[in-house]
Amino acid sequence: MNPRNHYFSYAAASARYEAWWQGGRLDRPPVTLYVENRGSPRAPRSNHATLRERWLDVGFQVESALAGLETSVCLGDSVPCWMPNVGPDLTSTLFGAELIFGENTSWCQHTLHSTEDLERFIATPPDFDNVYWQTLDAMISLASDRFAGRFYVSVPDLHGSFDMLAGLRGPENLCLDIMDAPDLVRRASLHAARAYVEAYRRFYQRLTALGQPSTTWCSYLHDGPAYIPSCDFWCLVSKEVGVDLIQPSIEFEMAPLERTIFHLDGPQALQHLDTMLALPRLNAVQWVYGAGHDNATRWLDVYRRCRQAGKAVQILAEDGADALRVLRELGPDGLWLTICTPFRNADRAVEFLDEVHRLSA
Amino acid sequence: MPLLTDLTAAVAAGKRTDTVRLTQELLAAGTGPQAIVEQGLVPGMAIVGDQFKRNEIFVPEMLVAARAMKEALKLLEPMLASAGIKPKYTAIIGTVQGDLHDIGKNLISMMWRGANFAVIDLGTNVPPEKYLAAAQEHKAHLVGLSALLTTTMPAMKETVRALKAAGLPNTRIMIGGAPITQAFATDIGADGYAADAGTAVDVAKQLVASLA
């Protein structure tokens, strides 16, 4: 066994992802996996007085990322890339929201306290020159320079229109607005969707100008605009409200993209699966069943529904055995296997990749 | 009484203007505030909880119903307080330490209020010692712990451990949230688990009924 046979190759991985986007496969499905990593002695230590200072420290974030990437074993189709990140509520900061930083995530303060504020929001242009966007721009510049072609930099995580509105208005208030003033919410969501599209366009153009590939936190590849739209707020509302209010904004967000994979999060969102699968610009589904809801094998019916609708799927398997069970049941076409539990060493990961190859023949 | 039936229907439909008007009419007709709560408002929220459990309504519909009930309670609570009438059971609720998500916790809080529990909401990012202090101070019959993040499930375990270690014989602990399961609840020693806001009322009633 020689792990070098399975080291990441941009050309090979890119071709596998392209076949996957189209619901097929090449030699095998794309596979993203991780090998246990003890970390790097080079990783900088944080001496920051606050979490905010740590999150927004461009040099610290880039050097930490570099140290991690240098000690990672990139096998299969795991793209060796880093996503500059201040949290997905970044899009809410376009309209004046301040981010609050926790250890592993960030969130935003609600700034729209009434429906009058929501009206004002619709008249407000997005501000792409705030501190968070300046910080991300600096991270992209520095990372591209420091990574020097050895590793890639990706488009950040961006909340779509309804999650952006939920961040600005608060999810409960947004629910009440849907009941009290649906037309206002519709107009606000389309304003938010336009800002989201512009945010993506800016990042995509900035990164491609620096020679970076088209990818993001979920690590696909495509030679053109591609992204992972999402709407966590969707799980709070009925099918009817979903179709009437949310679907138009999602379609607007997908329109400029050549490839889309929708992030469908949690069993409560499944009621909207058929609505989502009917979206003509949707290529693929990332179904996140979530901790406590068994493993990928438990959700074969969801994957089958996606495949029957002509959409590719990303399988978030608990471990290698879980992924192989799904592969045996569904066959290799239109599957992308992501193994969430790291392999103990490169040999185990290579054994797994060999088995995926064999089962895909 | 038809007005009470109408009030129940108005709450269930989330019609706050009708809910307030019917409450005023019932008071004017001599119906006591406790009867209005127990025979008009609480059954309305029970309908909402059942519809939510059956996926017939969703969070926005539940929120407008809770808002309608809250408007009626603004009229009734001063009368209930002056008459010395309190809900039979007191519940503490909060989202566990490290977790700032609150919509699930808020929905449960509304539904418990709708079932005529006195609810003390501790907010989000609540450390174990704060749950314990509140449970002791308010002699809570029920403590509800919410978590959305898998990363904060250990905080839920720690909170249950702290509450159990304090030995509160007349307090039951209930947990819930997206990553939570009955198996996890059993594993960490919680007394109850609810998968959704509608079920949370049923489980809460069962738990307080089990108290001596």
C-alpha cells in the first residue's frame, strides 16, 4: 500500500467532482476524509485579550491555518484549503449588525426592532467596507501569499437571505412578521438575496483573480461559480410559507451559480425536501441529519429521493463502515462520500479508498 | 359557555384582537380570571400544541397564538395576583452554558405558560450554578434545559449532575433540543425528554404529576 497513490491531485479531484455534479462518477465517487492530526508545534499561541481580537487577528488566523494545513495528510479528494472565517452572519454585517464571538462560532446582534426598521432595511444598500469585510479581504491576501500555491483559499461561509434576516430581526420576530406582514418580508428577503449574490460575486472574483479554485467550507471543486446555499430558518415554517416566501429567494440566490449544493440541516427541514428537489438549478444536496440522529445508513430513503429527482448527494458518513454501507446500497453514481470521523492513520484511509475504488468498478 | 369556547378558538387561531375582546366580555359577564385562564386560554394553547405535534402548524402559527394569550394575560394577571391565585407548578428554563440559541427554549417557555405553569426564564448561556440557585429560590417543580449545539451537550450533562447532586426531591429535570435524544436523556440522568414544544407540555405534566 502506498499512500502516495491516493494523495490529493487537483486535476483528478476536479474531474471526479465534475462527474459527481452531473450525477455520475469517474473511477469512483469523490471522497473527503481526514487522518488524525496531533497538531503542529508551529501553531501560534493566542495571547489575545478577547475572543473578538483573536477572531479578527489576520496574521494569527493565517499562521494557525498554515500550521494546520502543513501537518494534514490530504488523501482522496480532500481539498487542501482554508476558509477565512468570521462566521456566516457575515452577511448580516452588510447592514450594520455587529458580530459577537464565541470560542467556536459567532452570531450577530439583532438590529431591526420593528417592521418600520425592516422597511428601512429594504432602502439600505449593503456596506462592503465594514471591519469584518476588510478583515476577510486582508486574510485572503495574506493567506494567498503565505500559502504560495501549496494550499488553497476558499469563499467564506455566507448566510442566505432568510438566515440573514433572522440574524438582523431575530427568528421569532421574523416568524411574527411572516404572519403579520408577508409582503414586507418578501420584499426584505429579496433585498437580502441581492446582497448575498453580490457578496458571493465579490469573493468569487477576488479569489479567482488570485488563482484560487472555486470551493468553500464543504470542499467541492468546480471550474466556475459554485456554492452551497442554505436556509436554516426554513425548518421553522410550513411547506406553504416555504414555497410562497422562501423558495423565491433561494432561487434568486442560485441563479448566478453554475453549480449548487443545498445544505439541508436537520430532520425538521425534511418537510421541504420535495420543494427543494424541484428547483431546476439545484445540482446536489448536502443532507445533515445531525448528531443524535443515527448515521448516514439510517437516511438511505432521503438519499434515494434525491437521486430519483436527478440530484447528486453528499453523504456525511459517521465513519468508513457507514460510508461503505451507503455506497453498497445506492451504488457509486452521484455520491460524494465525506467521512466525519478521522482515520487513525494514512494506511487505514488508503485501505478505505481502495475499497471505495473496488466497489465502484 | 359559548364565550369561553370562542376564546379558546381565538387563541388557537392567534387572533389577538378577538382574544382580548372576548376576555373583556367574559370579565364583564362575571367570569372569574382563573376560569378564563383554565377554561379558555389553556385549552386554546393545548390545541396549538397538538397541531404542532401533528405538523399541522409551525412556529409562526404557534407564536401568534402565544402572543394572543399573552395579551389576554396582561388583563388577567393583576386580578389573579390580587386574588392570590398562582399557577400550581413552577418551572425554570434556560439554554445551557456555551449555547446562545433561544428559539426552542422560548417556544417551550410559551407552551408551558400556556399550560398554566409559572415559568422563570433564565435566558441563554446559563451555567449549572444559576439553574441550581433558581431552582432552590423558586422551589421549582420542573427545570428545563435546552441545547442546540452538540458541543454544548456536555454542559447539559454537567447541569443535570449538579442539580441531582444538590438533592432536590420535588424537582424534575427535563431536557430537549435538536441534537438531544431519549437515549442521551437517560444516559445523563434527566427525568424527561421532549422532542418538540407540543410534547414538552405532555412530558412536563407527567413529570410534575409524579411528584409527591
